[in-house]
Amino acid sequence: MSSASSTPTEGTGPTEGTAPTEGTGPAGTPVPVVDDVPLADTAPLDRAAGGTRRRRRGPRIWLAALPLIAFTGLCFGLPLGALLYGAVTRTDPDTGATALTGEHLSRSLQGPYLGSLVGSVQLSAVTALIASVLGVLIAQAVVTSRSQALRNAVLTASGVLANFGGVPLAFAFIATLGISGVVTRLGDLTSLGWNLYSFTGLAVVYLYFLVPLMVLVILPALDGLRPQWREAAQNAGAGSLRYWRHVALPVLAPSLLGGFVLLFGSAFAAHATAAALVGGSVPLVTLKIADALSGNVLVGQENVALALGLDMILIAGLVMAVYLPLQRRSARWLR
Amino acid sequence: MAAMTPSAREAAPKPDPDAAPAARPVGPRRRPRLWRGAVLGLGGAYFLVPLVASFVFTVHTPGQGVSFEAYTALLSADGFAESLALSLGLAAATIALALLLAVPALVAVRLGAPRLRPVVEVMCMLPLVVPPIALVTGISTVLRWGPEHLSRTPLYQTFLAVQNESFPVVLVLAYTVMALPFVYRSLDAGLRAVDVPTLVEAARSCGASRSYVMFRVVLPNLRSSLAGAAFLTLALVLGEFTIASLLGFRPFAVWIVSISGAHARMSVAVSLLSLIITWLLLLALSRAGTAPTSTPGGARAPRTSRTSPKES
């Protein structure tokens, strides 16, 4: 309550001109609340002493956020603008004139480029789904075990492994399950048809950083499931299955979906692992962009790379548009 | 039926009551123990096998026995020291820049400009929507403008300086953009845990100067989230491959890939080492982040609570 009552005074403080009258208003009215009794007699004093200072502090404090806004505007907005501009315009090499065109975008949605987009979406969806299930199982095992040591170990390991994407991960798997990998030789996996440099192989590698990520995301949510809910369900005669179906899963649903979407996003954006692992044998949009950018395909493909980048941003943006409201909703439930 | 099963299950294993904590019935706990063991065992195996196998791969050559050459040859390997130094330098610069930008902005938003909060939040979270590979296409487009359009202007020098081979500032800028969401989340969580306006008002009314408030009151309270933000940024920069390789620079991750053709064993050894280094850094930072705040925090907490009653 005290924080709730201090926020309005903070909020109205820096508003221009009317600060003194506005400030005493909200601070004076909620006096009946117990918490505010000490505040109520300090508030006028504070205002009298620091009213003018505070009004002056308003704009100056606003300035502290300016470098960040300017920086993102320049270092993020500029490349993004260039990407957008390049994706929808075409420059005539002879005349130098630029014209608006949908050609690059439509080319990025055809043939091999469309195949790579679909491949990326498929791989991300499959790995995110499997990783969500496995992550929930592991997190639930940790939560129900109540061993603090196990919990700390799993959380630390997840924190490290979730960041263990990229190049080192690819090499660890090449050494393990690659053609001359240790496990491949021990288990003679090649004769069983195992190939690390394929869709399945890539999925197995992706799970290595997606599962820990899911554990990190879902563990707080599972902690938020109160034992009282389970007891209440049991008292009402529900079995374990019913409890999960009607109580736990509905409460967890936003977190689960949010986690899935987050995993999808990070699998979708992953490039380094795939680049170091499969080169070009699995069609992925990130690899196609890298190829087009470094001129490996054809000269003049840069604009298609930009258009593909735009496609990726649109898909990732869609994913985030689902994720953020879900996260807010689950945060409301699992306090 | 559904009402019968749990009660029957509950009744059966009651003889061993000390296995069950007070809140939980015994029956449903016994089966979970089985699947819990299976899940944790399988999960542990999946996560441990690649690490162990990588280690075996680096030290054991079939037919030749065990040798640690991959590790001993590392230090003298061509480009190892330079690329690692470059990556660490980039990481330090990125951490400094990201924190310098984000901390004042977030504290300001807490203190006096709540209307800016959505703007700052969107600014910090937007880079999440743009995958690094898309960001680098944009960056390389912008960098190409330099020679194409600006070669006669003084701005061109800036373009060249930013792409300096020995310390590519453009990478610092790009990494800072990529790190902002993580830094924002970490700092926001930290700021949420302390009542910054009250702390600042208390310190100010005791006569503390503005910089004193920032460095001795606000920042120490944020120590663990600052450490978390720094760690995430460090891990991000050390492992970053996409942007650096496509812009043609050669920090650590790019170097690992470039030697993998000729020295497969060494590249795996370096990968393992980088994981271990990350792990150690995480442990060190989490200790540095939590331990000092918990010990002097005990001393600091009474101090702040002493100042706030004085104010009232």
C-alpha cells in the first residue's frame, strides 16, 4: 500500500506547473489508510521544502534517459531503416535512380528462399515443442524433489547451458555425434542411419540450449503452483490427472505458451550453431541470408537478403506480440 | 470413482509417515519418485554425455592413446591470444557502454519520468524482435553507404574508424544493441526489488549530494542485478559469431571456426574451455553479486531505515 500511495505523488510531482497543488491533493486524500499517516504529515513539509527543487528535477531527470534513446535510435534504428529501405526499393545500376518495388519481398517468398523459411519455422516449432515438454518435466522433477542442492545445481547448470549456444556447442556435438565422434564410434550409430548434419541432428543439438532455457522460464511458474490448490483439488476428490487437467495446466498455460514462444524465437534466430554444424545441407533462412550477404550465391542478392531479414523480423515480431501479453498474464497469476 | 482412487491410494502406504512431508499425501509422492529419477537421470545423461565425449575426443586418438596436446598447443596456436584478447576487450567495452546507457535511463524512469517508461521499455526490448542475422544485414548496408555516398565528407573517416580492424567499434555498438534486452530485464528486476524513490528521497533529505546518492545508495542496492547484466553481456559477446563473421572480423568464436578445418581437436578443446570459463565466471559473478550485498546489505538496511524515520 505504501508503494502504491507513493507512486501517485511521484507521478504527479514532475508534472509541469501544478506540482504543489496536485502533490498535496493525492497525498492528503488517502489519509484514512494506516500506512499513510506518517506520510501525510511529512508530505506538506516535503513539498514546502523541496517543491521547487522537485519541479526543476523533472526535466533534468528526463535527460538521463536521453543517451539510451539516442543510442538505440542511431545504432538500432539506422540499420533497421536501411534494412527496410533496401528490402522495398531497387536501385537502377545505370541511372542510379531508386524505385519502390515488391520484387525482393516476393522473391524472398519463392523457391529455395521460401523453402528455407519453411524449414526454419518447422525446425523451430519442433524443437521448441519438444524442449517445452522436456523442460517442464525436468523443472517439475526439481520442484517436487525439494532438495535445495539439486535445485541450485540445476538452476546454475541451466543458466550456463542456456547461454552455451553457438559455435562451441556445435563443436561439442561434432566431437560427440559427428562422423568420427566418440559416441558415434562407440555405438556404431552410422550403421543405424544416424547423421548429425541433418534436420534431426540439428534438432538434437538445438535441444541442448532450448531445454535449459525452458527450465529457467518455467521453474518460477511451477513454484507458483500453491500446494493448497492441489490439496483443495484432492479434497474435492480429484485425482492427480484431474488436478493437472483442470487446475495446474490452466494456471500454467500462459507461462507454458510464453515459454514455447520464447524457445521458438531463439531457435528461429539461431545462426552460429547451424553455420558451424551443417554448413548448407539443411535449408535454414539464417544460412540463406548469410550466404546471400557474403556473396556466395550470386552478385546482387543483397536485397533479397534484406527482404529475408525483413521476413524474419516479421515472424519474430509476431512471436513477441504473442509472448509479451502472455508473460504479463502469467505474472499476474503467479505472484 | 475419481473420488475413490486417491483415498484408497492414500490409505495404502501410510505406514511410512516420515517419508512424507506434512502437506502431501504419501501415495502420489511415491510414484513421482520413480519418474523423477528417470527424468533427472536421462536429462543429466543428455547434458553430460556431450561434455564428457568432447573431452575424450580431445585427449584420446584412436590407435594412438591419450595425449593432452590439443590443450598444450593451444597457447602457442596462431591467433588464439589475439582473438581472445579482442573478444575480452569487446566484452568489456560492451558491458561498460550498455550499463552506462541503461542504468541512468532506468533509474531516471523510476525516479521522475514514469511517462518515459514505455518508451524505454520498447527501446530496450525491440532488439529481441530482430535476430542478429537481420541486424547484421542492416548494419552491412549502412556500412556500405560509407564508400558509396560519403567518401568526400568528414563522416567517411568515422566510418573507417568504426571498422578499425584492431578494435572494431561497430561490433561494440551492435553487441550493445543485442545486450540491451538482457541488461534491461536484469536491471528492471533489481530496481523493482528496491524502493528507489524512497531511498533517494531519504538520502537527499539527509544532505547527500546527487552523485553520492547514485554511487553510494542506488548502485550498491543494484549490485547483483548489475553483475547479472554484466555476466549475460559477457557470455553474449564471447560466444557471438554471426555479426563478427559476416562483417569480416575475427574475435574468438570466429577464430574457433576458422581453425576447425585444420585442427579439429583443438577447436573442440577451445569450445570446452570456453564453457568452463563461462561457468567459472557465472559462479564468480553470482558470488560477487550476492555475497557483498548480503553482508554489508545487513548493515546498509538499518542505515536506510534509520534515515527514513528521520525524514518523517
